[in-house]
Amino acid sequence: MTSQYPVTGAGLGLRRALLGPLSSVTSDQIQFMEVAPENWIDVGGRYGRAFREYSEKFPTLLHGLSLSIGSPAPLDWQLLKNIKAFMAEHSIRCYTEHLSYCSDSGHLYDLMPIPFTEQAVDYVADRIIQIQDFLGERIAMENVSYYAAPQQQMTEIEFTNAVIQKADCNLLLDVNNIYVNSINHSYNPYDFLRALPGHRVVYGHIAGHFKEAKDLHVDTHGADVSDPVWDLLAAAYQQFGAFPTLLERDFNIPPVPALLQEISHIRELQHRATSEAQLVHG
């Protein structure tokens, strides 16, 4: 792992339902964790104490749900103040958000696609720059799954790369989202992967999805990771090196041994990619 990464190895998204089941897990089994700040800011009592124990035991990252980068509404500066304080309080290693929007005059309770236009690139990049200036560090934007492309003037990869470059921010590389989008929007996921700026990747996501139809897959985080997604992750490691990668599981959560098995498979792929790279560069 190189110094560009805030964590190493393989991680897991921490959900409240997992606080008890994961209590005996060690940092040898899970190297880092990720939480949504909106679910933990100002949480006290036994949940607050439990989270403190986890954040002291595992390097922790934040993955925001509601900052709504692409929204026409003003940025939520109070939320950003709370996030900044929360990061300092718990020694958070990195803050990431979705390249999407989820609010206008109120919350939409879903991640909506930003129009792939030059105007949107300028607008979104400016908001990311404001956030980075406020937090005093680069944030990472996640490539998101989407099911419609309103007002599309650019391809998904052109839009994603343009925002990241203009904002001078980092990338949270979601491998499952690439695969789901490649099915739903008929493109080659490996071509998309190769076109991403690998030097800006800070860590990755992998998750399961639901196959609604042959040409419609839904990003659910409610199933085991599929073989094509594992294959795409292996290709990402070959392309960019074995970056830290986190397993997302939001519902239908299996017993801890099953979660640990998928996390162990991430580490196996990382180790394989690192070994192969060492043989090549000798």
C-alpha cells in the first residue's frame, strides 16, 4: 500500500445491527471500518459508547449520505460543521460523498443522478472545492449507480473524470456500481475502469446487487458479491494496485463468519495482485 491511502487492507461498513455481533472481531480480521456520519453525529448513550470503542479499535472513515453535492439547494454548512467536529473527535481518516444529489427543498430519500453536462461539472466541482476548503483536506467522491441519465451531454466516465479533475478531489472507486451501470447502460466495465484516474483512488467499495432483469441490475448492498464483480475488482487491482477496499452490506446481513469470508477474499485478491506486481517489476 502506498502513502496515498488513509487505511490499508480490507474493511467493513459498520451498521448498528453489527455493533454486538462484531464486538469480538479483531483488526487482523477487519483492517478498517466506515460509517455514515449522519447516523452517528450527536448519538450518545450505549450506542455512542459502542461507537467510541470501535473508532478507537479500528481506523475509521466517513461516507456521507445527505450532503447532496449536486443539489440546487445551498450546501448544508451546519452539517459540514458537525462533520468536521466529528472527524476531529474520532480521528477520522477520510471523508467521502456520493457524486449525486438527494435533496432540493427537502430530502428525496434516494440518490438521484446529476445531469452529465458541462454546466453540472462546473457547479458540482465548485461545491466540492468549497467543502474541501472548509474541511481543510481533500475529500473523495464516489462513482454512483444510476438508472436514468437526464439531459445527458457527456458520458458517465467523461462527467466523472471532469468533476474530479476540476475539483482536484479524490476518488472512492465503487466496483459494484461500475458493474451495475455497465449492465443498465450497456457499456464495457473494464473500459470504464481503465479510464479512471487511478492516482486519485483513496479506497474502494464492493457490494452485492439484485438482478431485476437481464438488462436491469439494482445496487442494493443486500446480497453476496457476485463473481463478475469480484473479477472486476481483481482487474482494478491489476490496473491501480491493491488499494484498500471495503465491503458494504446494508440489509439481509449474514452471520459474521460469512462477512469475514468475503472480507478475507478481498485480502486474497489484494495479496495476489501485489505478488504478481512484484514478480513483474522484480
